[in-house]
Amino acid sequence: TTLSPDDSIKKQKHESNQSIDIPIENCLMWFRTDLRIQDNIALHKASTIIFTKSEKSNYVFAIYLISPEEWRSHDVAPTRVDFWLRNLKELKKSLNELNIPLIIENVDNASDVPSVMIDWCKRLRISHLFANIEYEVDEMKRDKQVFDSATSNSIKVEMLHSQCIVKPGLLKTKEGKPYRVYTPFKNSWFRHVESDLSILESSPIPFPNSVSIRNSYLETFSFKVPSSIPGFEISSELAKITRFNFPAGEQYCHSLLSKFLLQKVSKYSDARDILSQNGTSSLSPYLASGIISARQCVYKAFISNNNKLSTGKNGIVKWIKEIIWREFYRQILVAFPHVCKNMPFKKHMKNIEWNNDEENFRRWCQGKTGYPIVDAGMRQLNGMCWMHNRARMIVAMKGERYFMSHLIDGDFANNNGGWQWCASTGSDAQPYFRIFNPTTQSEKFDPTGEYIRKWVPELKHLDSKQIHNPFGVLNESEFKKLGYPKPIVDHQKARVVALERFKKVK
Ligand code: FAD
């Protein structure tokens, strides 16, 4: 069963053609992957213009574009679209409290984004357009087109840095080059932020529009957030699971962060690698969609660490370092944009001869490889649209698009960075000769087999010795009874082949 798509978008398009009486000189905030009110630099900036003498503006309007063609071309997972819509509903409520009308517009063709934006700018008499920068190549290209159209219509545009704590590209090596390796980047990041802790301060809550707009415009713009988008529907079963695991809204997200810092972070350094433990923050979907900013996360961690950043409590420092990985992969996107175009970071690696066995790939997607730990990870991905970081590392070698089209926290920089790390083709990647052995990884990070038992129920009655490699330890008839597949490859042999192929392009 699927949630029925509603036709509210079409209806809205019709309604939005009404002419409206609006004073000139307004601001428009274009929301994308920054669906929050707090610490939203572009939104705050848009709201302050109202009060400056030199650049006068009357009202702030907000807009969100529903752009299925663009989403499809970027492999956006249906569950992520569902997550966006749920968060958009919460955002709309918060904007209402600030008397800011939210326009929701459907864009059929990705190439229409500039004209749709300019149309709305004209209708709303916009003098200033604001947005937070998205760093992926296609998004930058789209924004440049909007920027050019706006400028030629005498609309000022401001694109702001709100996705990272330290602006990508700001930190450079001694030779003035972008960092390619994480550790020196992280050290430089700590030095930079510790030299000016005001970098961690959130941008203030936006100023509200005057109440008078509430009655007139909020009624005119009665845009409903659709409950689903055709082509991105999810089953009611999956909706139930993801809505339970990842509820929407800034308020929920901040309570999740506080709970994590209070109850879990002290054990984070060890617990983060144990697959059956819920030892990480689960904040990735919220960070990927901008429901919370990285700065808000690190600032709260800094306070919990008695105003320390790179020193102090182990768990907190380790966690901040993970957020720095996020910053690292974003600066990689900006400095080496070829990674957005299906290219390995290390360009010579494009000559690697990959194994393109369709049947094996299908079985990997389904979690039927015959390697319990790999299958548990893939079934977790398919079952809840999220996967434990250690499991992502174990299952990954070649399947970036499959991840992106299923993850609720799908995030180009982190996903591409993570995949290239695992495949040894990336910046600061795992050396090609360190190939994870799924059985030993399983014994180390799921020692009791609890994670496998949860996601691969066919194996739940096996003991903690048998469960990691049932094909290797059970006799033929015992194995047959499990109804579980034989391994799709012999890991030892596959390892040798992979090493030879890497050596060829070294
Ligand atoms: P925590 O351990 O609580 O970490 C806090 C935050 O730090 C995370 O929410 C995330 O924003 C950031 N972070 C943590 N680990 C990493 C990392 N290795 N690289 C970059 N940022 C990190 N993360 C995504 O957000 N989206 C993806 O699409 C994604 N794809 C990945 C694919 C592969 C192959 C690998 C190996 C990793 C991928 N990651 C991705 C990184 C990581 O697995 C997730 O961020 C993490 O599992 C999310 O869980 P958490 O929020 O509980 O993390």
C-alpha cells in the first residue's frame, strides 16, 4: 500500500496566479536543505534588511520549490522527500509565528527553476533574494543561473555560507593548497575555531514581519505542504518506521542532541563502533536536510565539554571530529568538483577494472550475499533507510547510487566521500591493500551477533560463533536448513583479484 499522492500542488499553482496588492521592496528567502529557523544565516539576513536604513525592505517572504525532476537526477531517496515534506510542515508553522508567508511551488522541469523564481520575485515585488549555498556542482550551476536572471531584473542576490562552521576553501595547507588529507585539515580547523570562538555563535532568530501581513498575505498564500509527491511515494509500512525513528522538526532534533550529549556521548568513542548499540547521535538526517546546523551541534558539545573544543572529554572530542569529517568532505567538493561528476578523487583510479556482475549486485542490494554482516547492513538500509556507520564501511565498495537512493540522510558530500574512502579511490582514503574481511569485522564489531540477529532473522538461532560465517562453519545439511544464501563470492579469492586490479593502476 502506498500513501495516495495529493493534488494540492496543482491546486496551489492555480491559486497562486491571483493578483495581490503588495508594497514594493520585499525580501525572498529561498529554502533548500536548510529547513530551519534557528541559526539560518540567510533567513536572519533577509529579516534584518527590513530594519536597515540604506537597504529598505517591507516584508520577508519565503519560498520552497518542489522539483521532482531535479531530485530524480540526484537519486534522492523517496524517504528523504517524505522527511523534507514533514519538516516543511514544521517550518511552515514556525514561519507563521514570524508572520512570514511560505510559498510552495512545483517546478516540472529542473531548467525552469530560474524563470519560476523570477516570476515569484516579480509577483512579490522582491528587491533582495537570499539563500544559503549548496556546494554540489549542479546546485551551484542552478544557483548561478538564478543569480544571473535576478541580477538582470535588478534584484540583489545574497548567497550565504550556513552549511559548514568553517567556510569551505578558507583553510589551506602551508603551500596555499586545499587539504587532501583529513588529519591536518582537522588540526587546522581546530586552530582556526579556537582562535576565534565567536565562530561557534549561532546567528540570531530572524526578526518577524509586522503583524499586519498576517491577515492579508498569510491568507492569500494559503499553500498547503503536500503529504507526498508523485514518483516519491513510500509504503505506509516504511512511513511508519521512518516517522517513528526520525520525527520531524527543529524542536525534536534539539531534544535528540541534548539527550545524546547527556546520556550517550561519554561512551561514544567505543560505542560508536558496536553495531548492535545505539551509540551514535542519529542526527545525520537532520544535518543532511539542515534541520539543525553543524554549528549548533558543535556549540552545544563545546558547552558540555566545559568550554573546550579539541581537548577535554574523549567522547565529545571524538564526536566533534566526526562533524569535522563532514566539513572536510564539503571542502573536498568545493576544491575538487570532479568528484561530483562520477569521477574518483584520485583520477588515475578511474582505470580500475570493476566487477560488474548484475546478479551479485542485485543480491548485495537485497542483503542476500551470504555474508551475514553485509546482509544485516543492507537489510538495515532497506528496512529503515539508515545504516550504522561501521556497517556502511563494511558493505561499501561500489554502490554509491544505491545508498543515495535509499538513505534518509543521503548527503552527496558525505556519501561520495565515504564511498570513495571505502573504495580506496578518495581523498585520505583507506589504502587499497586494506580490504575489510566481513567475517573478522563482524566478530569485532558485532561480537554477540545481536545486530545480525535483528536484521537477518533466518540466522537468529545460531550462536555467536556460528553466526558470523554460517557457510564456513556449519555442515552442508545444517546450512541448507537455514534458507540462507551461500556467499556470492569467495572472499579470499575476490580479495586477490581486487588487489591485482588496484596494483595495475597504482
Ligand atoms: P554520529 O556518529 O553521531 O556523528 C555525528 C555527525 O557527524 C553525523 O550525523 C554526520 O553528519 C557526521 N559524520 C559522522 N561520521 C561521518 C563520516 N564518516 N563522514 C562524514 N560525516 C560524518 N553520512 C551522511 O550524513 N549521509 C550519507 O549519505 C552518508 N553516506 C555514507 C556512505 C559511506 C560508504 C560511509 C562509510 C559513510 C557515510 N556517511 C554518510 C557517514 C556516516 O556513516 C553517517 O554520517 C553516520 O553513520 C550517521 O550517524 P549519526 O548521525 O548517528 O552519526
